[in-house]
Amino acid sequence: MESVTVFCALSLLSFAASAISATTGMGGVFLLAGMYALIKDIAIVLPIHACVSMVSNITRIVTYIKFVNVAAYKFFMYGSIFGLAAGTVLLNFLLSRRDELTPYMMVVIGLFIVWGTRKKSAPLTEDAPMSHFALLGLYAAPISLLFGANGVIIAPHLVRKDMSRQVVVATSTACQLSIHVLKIVIFFTLWHVNSGTSTSILFKSWYSFALVLCMVFTALLGTLFGRAFTDRISEKTFKTVFVYTIYIVACKLVILDGLFPIVKRMAF
């Protein structure tokens, strides 16, 4: 009975997370990750999370592909290539201390996001040329590689008058998905070099395999629902929802991912 309850809860959560991401282009992955505490077998958490996140991103980009701002995406990837190269070198040196440093970086990243959104004084303003997205890629990519934050770092810079709500979601998704793919390559390469072996994702039971399939299916439905919702709301409503989502995710980074682990570590 407990397994059925967890199965249904995670499937509904997958739907909600994908719907949020399809509406705002970010945020859903944090909701999804926070509820994986329901899964007792830690070994299957990462494979399930990876599958659902990738499917959510891929289905979202498919539904929004025609709205991607190619110029912004192109310049973002130019900067990301150099950012990921620098981040890979840094990651290789900091790998042993990554868990220790992550909470402090979460606080810094969260506060920077809130400041950049509220003051609108980040490098990319509404009047900034698209070439400035290269700067965004230069620092967003290594931060994503080292500490996992991705969409919420990109999001504040997409609050522009020359981007409709569909363009914001599409461009954010395209940038995130590309970074995710490159991160997989980098992490696999580093793991392979350090261990000298190869790996594969194995599902331990029919239950976990069925759970992945169901969560992937509900993620697809959530993407379609979120896309339909985005098409029906006004630009003003979208901007409001978008900005408040940034604040919520930033607060989650600062409090849950940053301050709580720091205080807990100091207490014990």
C-alpha cells in the first residue's frame, strides 16, 4: 500500500514539476528533487531524476522549439563553452570539497539572483544587445556545473520587453538542456578518468522501472498542460508569475540548500 501511495505521489509530482517548468521555464526541478525523500532506495534516485528531468526538458523544447531566440541561444552557448572548460578544471580540483562548499555557494547564488531580479542591474538589461548573453553563459555554465543551479541563474536575464512569454520559456529551456547534455559528458569523462571503468544505469526492480515510465508519461502531460496554460495567460500575468517564481526558487537556494545545511553542520 505504501509503495502504491509513493508511486502515485511521485507521478503527480512529476506532472506538477513539468507543468511549472513549461509555464515559467524553470523551478519544477527543485520541486521534483525535494520530494525524492519519498524513495527509500537512494541508489535509484539519481537515475530516476535524470530520466524525468531530461524528458521534461526535451518535451518542453519540442513544444516550444519555434519560439527559441536563436541569437540569444547562440551567444549563450559561445560563452558556455569557455565557462564549462574553466568549470571543468576547477571541478577537478574541488571535487573532494564540493559538498562542503556547496551550501555557502547556494547562499551567494540565491542572494545574487534576488538582487539581480529586484534591482534589474544585472549585466543583461532590457536594452542590452543579444551578444551580452555570451557573458551570461560564461558565468552561468560553470556555476551550473559546480553547484547544480541552472534555470534560476538564467531566468532574471530573460525579463526583457523584446521577449514574449513563449520566447522566454523556449530560450531558457534550450539553454538549460544544452548545459545539461554537456554536463553529462563532463561528469562521465571525469568519473571515467578517475575510476578507470565504465558505468551503466540499471534499474533494480520492475517497480522502479514502472515508476520511471509513469513519471516520464506524467512529465509529458505536465509539459502539455503548462504550454496550454502559458498560451492562455497575458504577458503581464506571465511576467508576474515568472518573477515571483524566481524569488521562490532563490529563497529555496538560500534557506534550504544554504543556511540549513550550514547551521546543521555547525551544530553537530
